[in-house]
Amino acid sequence: MPCLGATHLVATHLVATHLVATHLVATHLVATHLVATHLVATHLVVTHEEAMRLALAQAVAAGDRGEIPVGAVVLDPLGEVLSAAGNDRESAADPTAHAEVLALRRAAAQRGEWRLTGCTLVVTLEPCTMCAGAAVLARVERIVYGATDEKGGAVGSLWDVVRDRRLNHRPEVVMGVMVEECGAALKRFFAPRRIR
């Protein structure tokens, strides 16, 4: 009989261990489900207006540095922010350091590839020919901009680089998002400079 008692204890221990292990696995699965549910529930999808507010913050910061206040944000295909930048031509002594180009470069670095397929470029001022061309070459799906640039805009005002039918990629264009706020940032910057 002593053998049976020991066997019973071992069997009870194995059953208890199995129950604990099952409980731990079940707890882990529930915890994993909760984490996954939390991630889905907190998934940040940024609207065009929210992204434009982020771009405006970049523009204001650029203006504070003495740069023309233009800001840009790149959203990934799910609407999450990949990158943001403000103009940096003066500080960097770089004629190509426009907000759009900097944001596109950072987004490409973040993704690890130059093709930004499915992404959205959000910018406070209509892109110039260089930036419009960069957006086309990066294969962004859409360009969203605020203020129109009558003197140098290349997304419909002066030129329409992005919708030229001769190109192999033509992004969708959404214009006039927060146009008042975007225009006001530029006016505040240029007003004292025009008085001189």
C-alpha cells in the first residue's frame, strides 16, 4: 500500500501541476488578448485636421528659428504619424531642406524603404515644384495641404506637377485643410518683414 500512496501523491501532484500550468496558459492567453484588444482600442488614427495641427506646430517651431513657417507630417497607410518636420533651409544652409522633403526622408528612413506607398503627406503650404516632385517620386498616395501658394505652388496653383498625366504616379490631392490657420502662420511671419 505505501506504493499506492506515493503513486497517488505523484498523480495528484501531476494533476495539480497540470491544472496550474493550464491556468497559467489560460491567464497568459487572456492577458495577450487584453493587450491585443488594448492595442487595437488605442490605435491612433490621425485625421487630416489632426495631422495638420501637428504640421502647424512644426511650422511655428520653424518660424521661431527664423525659417519660413512651413511644417509637414507623413502618415502611414493606417493613419499613424511616421514623421514630422519644419523648414530648415537657413539653419542647415541646405536649399533642399523644405519641410516636405525632410518629412519624406524621415518617413522613408522609418519604413526602411524609399517607396511611401499608401502614405499621406500633410503640409501647411502647397508644395513647390521640388517638393511636389519628391512626393511623386516617393509614391505617396495623397497630398493634403492648407494654404495655397499662388507664387510657387506646384499642386494646382501655378503648376500642377502631381497630376501631370505623363507621370507614372499621380497622388490624390486634398487642399484647403485648415487654410485659415495655415495662412495666418505665414502672415504673422512675413508681416514684420514686409514693413522694413
